[in-house]
Amino acid sequence: MPRLHQRGLSLVELMIGLAIGLFITAAGFSVLVGQWREHRSATAAMRLMQDLRSASDVITRDLRRAGHWTDPTVAMAAAAASGAVANPYAAFAPASAASDAARFAYSRDTVENQLLDSNEQFGLRLRSGVIELLLGAGNWQALTDAGTLQVTAFSVQPRVQTVSLLDHCARPCPTGSTSCEAQLELRSLHVSITARASDDASLQRRLDSEVRIRNDGVIGACPA
């Protein structure tokens, strides 16, 4: 009966096996690294958009209050006694052209004093890649975090739509009149923010929002 001899792997077979193993390991590691990079990029993009949305929500909420008057009935009573009283919070800048800064005001008084106080002045501006919020005269505070994102563009674009009120007037305009008007100004703002991640300049996002200002203006008056 022939004797069976145990035989191991040759050096060539061992090297081939090691090469195949290393190739499979490298391929698996490459897939793992690719998935990790995609996950990191997706997480960074999600964080960037979340920061943009948070900043946009604060800006939208503040701009929507522009021109707010706590108790306009006080002005109505004063107007009945001594003439028209203008809304001290009505002014808004920019008036028409887009800008990377805005100034506005709204009332914070519990009892309206008809005065524009220092703590009722607000604003927004882009400075060194950071959007800053004005909370009272001279009190600028950072709204976005430069360590997380760099704001590359910020724009506030006013839009005004006028609606005629003449149909609601008791008397029609005189025949041939060119100055007879009574219009309602419907004001809105288009806000655009573009930013990039602070740790990845290639990751950039833009967020646009529309803000309807609640305080409408009246131009002119009904025919006397």
C-alpha cells in the first residue's frame, strides 16, 4: 500500500494567496472610506442647511414685525383731536434696491408712547462673513457662527405692490383729476443667504425666503 505524504503550500501559492487577500482587504477598505466620506459630506451639508434655516427663521420673524405699532388707536384718538399722527415705526431701509443691510423698527411698549425708543431700533448686516443683528441702538450681535459657516452673500430685496382703495371711498374722484389717489401698499421682502461650510470651502448652499411685512402703508386719501 503506497504511503501518502502530507504536502504544504508552495511559496508561489502563498504569495498568490496573500496578494488576493490584500486585494480584497484594500477593496473593502476603499468602499468603507468612500461611504465614510459620503456620510461626512451629507452630515456637513445637513448641518450647514440647518444653520442657514435657523438664521433665516430668526431674520424672517424679526423682519415680519417691521413697522408694528402696539396701539394705533392712541394715534387715531390724537388724530381726531389735533390732526394726523404718523406711525413712528414705519420707516424701512432699503426702500427699493437690494442691500446686504437693513434697518427697521417696531414697538415694544406695553403702553404706547408714540416715540421711537433706542431699544426699538433693529437691523441686519453682513460683516466679515457673519450676519449680525442689531438689538437696540448700537448693540450689534452675531447671528451666525463663523466657526460653522461663512456667509458669502446676504441680500434683502424690498417689494411693494399697490392696491387702489378708490372703490371703497364714499365719493368718486373729480372728473379730470390727476392727483386723486388712495392706495394701499403691500410690502414684502425677498431674503437670500448664501454660505459655505467653514471647514469645507467646496460645500456651499443658498436659502431664499419671502417675508410679508404686516404693517401696510396707505398712500393718499379719499376725495373730500
